Amino acid sequence: MAADPRQSVIQYPGGIRVRFRWAGSGEGKGVFALSEAGGRLSEFGDLVDRNFEALCRAELRVEPPGEPWAARLASPIFADPAAIYWDTESLLVVAYGFVTYAFEARTGDLRWRHRSGSPAFALFGSSRLPHLLVQSEIETFAIERDGAVAWRLGHSDVVVAAELVGGRLVLTSFDGQVSALDPSTGRPAA
């Protein structure tokens, strides 16, 4: 028996409301059964795998000022989507599974996507940074507004938690070690 899809609703600044629904492998019908009508719907599952229908699925419905839009995503692993509204760039950035997507927040146009070697689970942005931070289990990426990687740092242990605190990116590894990075450069912070 399939579990009901998970869901969350987030209200971002600028009047942007996002509803997420997601479920495990082959559960797309349950996720999409309650899709709302109106606005543009885009399918991005094929960017992950040509057999995307059998994978874990997610749908985000965005209600910005103006026309609503929706996007369907796929992942080979069950993961909660993570999202951030990068207000200086007017991008809704969503990490789901191994892929991070940057959508034009008002239109739903895909500006760029980035694939990591391990699941991405956290996103961080600040008006003080010229890039967005993507945290995956074994790598940290700084991605610029055009999708280019500004810097990348591989980790020797799996990162299980990440927080942007006091101008530092604080990472906790699986073995309990805590380290801090300068989010501007990726170098160790004092």
C-alpha cells in the first residue's frame, strides 16, 4: 500500500507562495492526483533519467504575482525537496535528489540546473554573497547567477547538517566533526 504523498507550503517574500508534493519511487500518480489547474506545467523528469516515471517524483506549484506555474521533478532517491528564493536574482532554486534547479520565480522558466555527485539537501543565499551555496552529502558548491560553479569543495566524510551562522557555513559530518567555511571562498573559516 502506497503512503500518501508528503507536502509543504512556503510563503516567500514578494508574494511568492510555493506548494510542494512528493513521494517515493513509482508514486507519481499520487503526487499529481491533486495537481491544481491553471498556469503552465513543465515536466523536468527527463533531465534526470529517460525512465523518470518509475523514480521518486515531486511537483511544485508556484503562485507568484501574476500567472501561476508548476514543475514536475524526478529523483532516483527519496528526498525532501529543499528550496530558497534568491531574491537578488528573482530565482526560485530547488534541490531535489542529485539536481539543483534555478527557475525564474515569476515565469517558471528554467535558467540553469546543476547535478552533484551526491544528494543535495540544503541551499543558502545572502545578499552579501555573489553566489548561492548548495550543500550535498559530500560536496559544497558556490553557484553563480548564470549557473557557473564559482568554487567547489569535496569533503572526506558525509555532511549531515549545514547552517549559515555568523557569516560562516558550519558543517557537521556523520562522525560528529564540526567545521566552518568562509561562504565567499570555500576556505576554512577561523
